[in-house]
Amino acid sequence: MKAGLRDLLRRPLQTGLVVFSLALGVAVVIAIDLANQSAQQGFEFSAQSVVGRATHRIVGGPAGLAEALYRQLRVENGLRQSAPIVEGIAAIPGLDQRPVRVLGVDLFAEAPFRGHLEGTSAFIPEFAPFFTTPGTAVVTEEFSTSHGLAPGDTLEVQTNDRLATITVLGVLSGEPALGSADLLLMDIASAQELLGMVGRLSRIDLILDEASAARLAADLPPGARLETASEQVETANQLTAAFRTNLTALSLLALVVGMFLIYNTMTFAVVRRRPVLGTMRAVGATGGQVFRMVLFEAALIGLLGSVIGIGLGWLMSRGAVNLVSQTITDFYFLVSVREASLTPALAAKGLVLGLGAGWVASLLPALEASRTPPVQVLRRSEIEARAVRRTPRLAMAGAVLSVLGTLIFRLSAASVGWAFAALLVLVLGITLLTPAATSGVVRLASRARLGPLGRMAVGGLVKHGSRTGPAIAALMVALSVAIGVTLMIESFRSTVDNWLSLTLWSDLYVGSPASTGTRPMASLSPDLELRLAEVPGVKDVEVLRAVLVESEFGEVHLSAVDSGRVRDQGLYRLAQGGAAEVWERVRSGAVIVSESLS
């Protein structure tokens, strides 16, 4: 063991390089996991805090629920454990259109569900404006501190295409009681006015047993449906599952590249120390002792790389969590996360990955060092001769794995997990093909007029194939990941460019910043179309309404336009039929669906 430790200390640059390569792989895994975990926990905490002790909730379509339904449930049906909720997204123009959640509640009905203002002065006379004065709100302590707000200060917010001034009435102390720092807590009537939902509710929270829930579901009016309180969190998990899996798979690929470097370094160390190992074997050291010595070195590298990688990953996560949470906010739902907490479980995962990667990458060099007889250990050419003899078998195994990975890809169209498993098999298969491919390229290159130095360089690739092979494979994997990600991004970008060229024909577009990515929630005033048409220089105005609706296939996007207008056929790229024919059918009541939904 001491001999292995001395060898690591004797070559600090080489040791530092392999430690850093492993640390970087572990760091990327930890950073991505922290970002994913923080964003997911932030949303779950937010959703669960808002849901509180509710077991079920009644939701409606894009317009919400009629306020009369709540009165009916509470008075006629006797469901006293019920609470109305108005919820929406607003933007703060003075903070770069930063989105905030507006939550309107009836504090007199809230006690069985949530304790938003428990232990505070919510019902003293000075708090009366919360119920009587429109445009008053309570903010979280973190939001107040971040923006220098105190009770009595005002805040300009934008909802849809309307600006309003909010007066800060109080500050919630301690941890965000509502699961999100970016939140305005208002009386339900004030929230209805702010969000343009007078007479409407976003949902009704309930505490029900299963029998009562079954009876209520059968009695609800059309357009309203009963769902369990946990359904929102489950839907969010389904929406972001593929996104988080993609990030995790990319981070693990970084660790794979680090494993190649460890393997190459440990193989080089075994080759370089063959005389020492041969002498140790000749004087009585067993193969098991040599095996344990090499694995001990790998464990030290893995431990050091893991510890550095965990710390580096935590630092990287400070930026990654903002990027991940911003992407989730833009494309899925509003999530407010400011920091990532490194948990013992995640630190243990980093240690296991680092140590495991070090041991797995060092296993073959350790076996090579322990199984070779002392006489052969002292002959430097033996390991390269053995590598040459193994090349055909490795190529055959690589070909089999490559074909298997391709078959898995063909059969895994609906499974992200199987697709990544196929990717791993392909990477391993092509890696095993690398020595044979290198030999073939070298033979072709040797026929060219390279000169003495060129021939020596080309010959060295084959002569030292046991070391150059893993290095080439590591570079290949890293380069293929870079090319793959670049192609994916360019594919998305070209698709978006194509879509924009087909659909965005206007010179200017007017929308609300309260809409969050692919989750259309905002609407504009009905008279805005007429006001825009009167602006000098405006030739034509067309309106579009986009909402999310429930269907038998789950939640789908519904876009509505004025069917009385003649649609330019350049707006559509149809899989079947012509634009004129299809649009006539739409004007008769049909709908156009996307190819993916079809």
C-alpha cells in the first residue's frame, strides 16, 4: 500500500490530472442533481403549502369556476370544510417583469386547510384593510428583504394588460409559509379584482372522505371536476420527468469520460511500474496483494476526487439551480428557488459514484498487474502483445454491443430510460471497436508518404495500443457528446425557426408577460383589438386566444382564432389536404390538430 501511495505522490501532475477529471465528473452529477432536486422540492413545497390539509379540490376550465358553486357547496350541500381560492400570475415591471404568484384566500374559511397567518396580528383592527381595502397584500420576509419593502410601501404589478398598485400591508416572518418567496397573499375579493376574475374562482379546496368525494363528483355541474389534492404535484412530475432525466444522463456521461481517463492513467501506471511489480512478485508478493495495491490507489483517487467533486458540484449548483428553475418556469410552471441544499444522501451518492467509478475503471489494470507471472511482468512488450491478441475479440464484442444498442434504440421510442440504456450500450460497443479501428487507420496511414517521424508516430499508436486505445475512446465519447448536444440544439432551433417562419407573419405582437412559457394563463382586454386598430400606421389586427383544456388524452393546448377571417394558406403546413379545403372544414366546426397529437 505504501508503494502505491509513494508512486501517487511522486507524480503530482499526473495524479492531479486524474483526480481533477474524476472530480469534474462527480461535480457535474452533483450540480445537476442539486438543481433538479431543489427545483422539484421548491415546487412540491409550494404546492403542498398552498394545498395544505385539503384532500380534494374542484377545478374548472380556463375561465375557472362560478362563485355561486362555492355558495351552493357550503350552504346547500353543507360542506363546511371548503375554501375558495383565486390564483394567478402577475409580473413586476420594475423588476424586469419578474413573475410572482397572486394567491387570494378567504381567511375565515382557511383555518381547516392552512395556517397562512397563524400567530400573527391578522385579526386586529389595524389589519382590517386586508379585508376592506382593494389592492392590499401580505408578502414574505424574503421578498420584502430582497426588494426593500416595508409595511405601507407600494408595488406596481402587471396582470394581463393591466397595471395596478399594491400596498404592502404586512410581512410574513420566518420561512416562506406558502412555499414560495415570490408571492402576494391577498383577500379573495382583492385578488379577483386584480386578476380580472370578479365572480369567478380558480378552485375550491375540500376535505372529504372517499364516499363523500364520489357523491360530490357525480353532482358537479358541467365544466367542473373533482380531483385529488396531490394531482397537481403528480402532473408537475410528469411534465418535468423527461427534462430532469436528460440533464441527469448528460451529467453521467461526464463521469464516463472521467472513468476513461482513470483507466488510461492506471494502465499507464501499471505499465510504467512493471519492473517494480515484477520484482515484488519475484520476492514473494502474491497476485492478490498487487491487486489490492492497485485498487487502493484507485480508492485514494476516487475518494479525493469525490470530496473535491462534491464541493465543486455544490459551487456549480449555485448557477445551475437558477438556470434549471428558470427553464422550468419558462416552459412548465412557476417555481421560485434561490439556493441548493447539499443533503447527506446526495453527498453519499457523490462518494459512491466517485469511488465506484475509480474502482470500475481500475479493475482491468489491477487484474492485469496481479495475474501476469513475474517473468512476463519484467518484459515490457508482453502487455502490448496481449493487447494485440485481444483486439479481434474486443472488436467482435463491440460489434455485438453496437448492434444490440441500435436494436434497443429501435424498440425504445416511448421510453427515455431505455433510450439512455441503449446509448450506454452503444458507447461501450464503439469503445471496444476503437482498438481495431485504430489499427485499420494506422495501416492505411502507413502506406502514405509520412517520412521517418510520421511513420514513428503512426507506429507508436499500434505499439502502445493498450494506452492509446482508451485515450482515443475517451476523446471520442467527449467529442460525440459535444456533437450530439450541438445537433440536438440546432435541431430544436431549426424547428423553431421553421415554425416562426410559418406562423409569425405580423410585424408586431402584443401579449402579456404573465403567460409562463408553454402554460398560457393570461388574457387581454376585449377592447384592446379596437384600440390597436385605431393606432396610426396599423393596417390590420388579428386576435388569438390560447388556453389549456382537459381532454381524454390529458391536458392539451387549444388555440382559437376568428373563423370569419380568410386564413392565408402559407400559415399551415398540412399533412393531409389543402389549406382552403381544411379551413372550410374548420369554419364548419372542425379543428386542426398537431401531428404529434394525431
